[in-house]
Amino acid sequence: MQAGKLQQPIELQHLSETVSASGHAVQTWATYASGRAELRQAGVSEFLTTYGEGVTNNAVFVIRWIPGVTVADRIVHAGKAWNIVAVAEIGRRKGLELRAVAA
């Protein structure tokens, strides 16, 4: 992983649930990590499986390794939310490849 390619600022968020003053459960997204990522467009295979949705709705973010990232989390990049659909470890705790779809 080359540090020069990690140019895009991102935030990783997970869904947290709190109880409001009225006693109702409220779900909100809370940021637990921020950093820089390399943004890649999704490959042709992802484009073909979206059945015409367009490649701008799929992306691959490459980040340095952060423990605990799951598909239940999301990425916020340039004010746009991305749902993580797959997490792949690069090397042995060197980095993560996060495949995401626009929310």
C-alpha cells in the first residue's frame, strides 16, 4: 500500500441506538474512525451484477488496517454515505479493502 495514493478523507461509522427523553429508541450513525483512503471505481464484474444501475453507485475504498470494521458499518466520503458490502484484509493487518454501494 502506497501512502501517496491515500488521498481521500473518509469517516467510518456504525449504527448506535440511544433512548430519547420520551422513551423511544433512536438510531443514529456515530463516527468511530476517520482517515484517508484510496478510492477505486468498482470493476466490471460489479457493474454487470448491478443490472444497469451504473458504476457510480459502486466503489472500492482501500484503507490502512482498522480493527472491527464490518459490513454493518458505513463510509462517509465527500458528504455521501456508502454502505459496506464486503471487507477484505490486505496482507497481515496491513490494510483493508472495503467494497461499498452508495446509500
